Amino acid sequence: MQLERVGDAMVRMTLYEAANVILSRVTRFSSLKRWALDVAKRRGLKRAKVALARKLATVLHRMWVDGTSFRWGKQGVVAAG
């Protein structure tokens, strides 16, 4: 089943490329990379890249709305409330 792609093609491409770089070139640990590698074990690398690109989009949107900075790992996560 082929799904219709929505949204800006350049943004989709950039998010996919960012996911590719995180999975293939970044050596520093992050919870996003660990999550994507777990997805890759279950579903394959291509789907993991798409899933990571989608997750990056949600993280970046939240950072944009909140005005926060990205924190590597989980130690810096603070509950909003």
C-alpha cells in the first residue's frame, strides 16, 4: 500500500537526511539514535530512517513552540507542568 506524501518535499528530504546522518555518522549517544536503532532491528533501516525523521519533526516543532534547546540523552529532560 503506497501512501500519499504530504507536506513540503524539501522539508521531508532534509528531515530524512538528518535521520540518515544521525544513524550513520554521529558517534555521540542520544536517546533518539538508540530508539531508531531499535526500530531498525525490528523493521529495517529504511523504515527506521523515516520513523526517526518523523520523530525529529515532532521534537523540532516542540522546541520551536517552547523555545527550548535540544539536550543529548535523557538526563536533561524536565517535565512540563
